[in-house]
Amino acid sequence: MKLMLNELPRYDRSLSYEDNYQQAPDPVELDVPPVPGPAEDGRWRFCGLPVDSPLGIPAGPLLNGRWCLYYASLGFDVLTYKTVRSSARACYPLPNLQPVECGMLEGGERELPTAAEMHGSWAVSFGMPSREPDVWRADVERTRRLLPPGKLLSVSVVGSVQPGWSIEQLADDYARCAAWAIDAGADVIETNFSCPNVATCDGQLFQQPDDAALVAARVRERIGDTPLVVKIGHITERTEAARLLRSLAPSVQALAMTNSIAATVRDEHGLLFDGQPRGICGAACREGSIRQTKLFAALIRELGLSIELIGVGGAETAEHVREYLPAAGRPSRPHRHRRDAESAGRLEDSRNFCRAMLTRTKVSPVRIMHEVTWFVGVSALIQCVVARTGTADSEDLLRIICPLRHAEQALRGSERPLRGSGTATAKLRMATARH
């Protein structure tokens, strides 16, 4: 079956979050070819767990289980259920995705001008909405039950701080959500420690290493040996990064970075979002994200830690992806919370694990790896998961970036229709494995 990119159902940024939640597309039937893994058993692995392919999807458009199952039908094998809470919370009003005009961000920028069309960078303003626990727990359970074997379901969770709460109470709330997600069938837990779009401490835990450590440890206690990923925000200071790594190392498998780079946004009428900063995603955060990934990779080697890195932000081409693949040393020891010693050993042999986000575009045709788009027709963001050793050669890299097409077509920017999972519009998370 052949699909043109603009024929695929999409998250519509002109509609509300609620409308998009209710209008999830149905799964499609596609002949998705297998992607043999490099491990001895021919499998790929994510945080030690076997998975069918190096393609997956982060939480952005996975508003509920129906969205997860739709993307699973397109060939994606790691599905990240959008952030859930211990109580219901509504989404912020429109605009939830606002195009901006800017160059590369360093952090600390203010009053970025809006743009009429998407040109590569955008402000995100959702506020980590969530359905009631009874609703999302039942939905996660159903989703996991309907996902075929070989696919993994990761659930993103966040605590919901209340007036007068202590950090202990917030930690318990994170852990409660994580435990509920595991009970419902989640294979992986991702704790959201970074959301520039909320002003309370639940969105800024990555800036408070001691509190972050307490929350991560409490979650670890509740989820046992289930893989734990922590999503963090933009960090530039070496001392701050080292302190956060030491704090989280006893509890986590991986850090996902950089969520975004925060800035205020202005249109012709004044500041948007009540003058509060919003996370800027896309091309504008690429260089900052690459620098942060390299900083953390170097510190992990120096400190002898066993933490994987998920480097996120702004990669539009294969060359951008290569910039995310610095050489790094092998870990000094397997992580004590990996599923078992055997899976930890196999993880050492894995190479180039990708998480891809099939996205949307209102432009047709879209050139492969030239106008990769994020889930509503905005320009380009490939998430490169950088584990801490080795680099991929060009052939391997292109095979992973566009596994369902020939590498030379990817380089030429073929405009022919896609077969299989539609990876031309994918947001990728790529891991250089430890070998």
C-alpha cells in the first residue's frame, strides 16, 4: 500500500486539544517490512527490553490509546503515552503550537516574534493536561492489550503539586502515577521533570537535583525493575549537570534531553501566554541540545556512571543526526536496575536504537530528510538517542534514519510515495549503542 504524506491523519493545530483527543484516527493496514537488529539474537532493545524495530514515537501526539494504536499500525514500535496525572487537568487554550521566528537559541532569550507559518521552530503550550486516573488507567490497559508483541508502551507521568505540599508528597504523587501505569501494563516509565509551560515545581524538578533524586528514588521503589527514563530541560553549566547526574544515577536508566529551550513570545499585540515563557522546539534548539548532550556524555564517562542519554532537538538532516553521535566510553558496570544481567549484557551489543515520531505536514510532497515535520505540520525535529559509546558509520546511519527506503533515495530527497511506516516525516530518537 502506498501513502502520500499529506493523506495521513494528523494532529490539527487549529483545533483544540480536546477535539484532537476525541478525533483520533483508526489504525491502518500496512505491509511494514522488518528491520533486523544488530544484536546476536537479531533484536533491537530499548532500556534493555527487546523490541521489533528501531522506530518509535515520543509522547507529543499520543493523546490517548487510539493515537498510540494508530501510530503502532504505521510501523512504530516504542509508543510513549502522553503525560498523565493523579487528577484531571485541562489543556491550556489555543494556541498550543505557535510558530516563531528566531535563530539558534542559547537560553535566556526573550520576546521571540511569532510567525504566520511554520519555518522550523515553534512554541509549545499544552500545560501537561491529563484525563482522570480511572480514564487513563483503563485506556493504558486497553492499549497495551491491543498492541502486538514486539512493541513497547512507555507512559509519561508527572506529579500534580498542591498548595502546601512538601516534596515528599509530590514524590508520592509521582510514584502513585507510575505504579498505576505499571499496573495498567506500561513497559517503561518516563517521569517528566521538565515542562517550561508550567510555573510550579512539578515542571522544573530537573533544576533541583536533591528533590529530583528524592522523586526518582520514590518512583524506583514503586516500579521495581521496570525501566525508568527521566526527561529534563536545558542545562549549560557543567557543575549543575554533574550534580544532577550524581543525584539521579542510583535510580534511572536514561535521561531524555533537551525538552526545549524556554523563551517568551510576542506578536503584534504584545506578549503571548500572559507573558510566561514557553518551550521552544525545532531547529532553534538544535545546537544547544547537541552541546548539552556532549556535556552530559563527557560527564557520564568521567564519573563512571551507567546512564543512557536521549539527546533531543532540531535535527532535520542526516548530517544533523551525525552531530548527535559523539564517541563516548563504554560503561563501567551494568545498571543495577536493568531487567536482569542477561538483558544488560545484550544491551551492550545493541547499536543505533531510534525512536521515530511520524508527523504531519500540510505541504506536499515532502522531501525525505529535508522537510521532516513535527506532529502538526511544523518543521523538523529528529530526536537522537545518544548512548555512551561508539558512532554509527554513514551506511548504518542512513539505514536507521530511513530503514524503509534506500539510503541513496534519502540523500537525494526522493519525492516518491512512501511504503510502510512513512518514515520520511519521522521524528527520530537514535541511540548509538554501547559495544
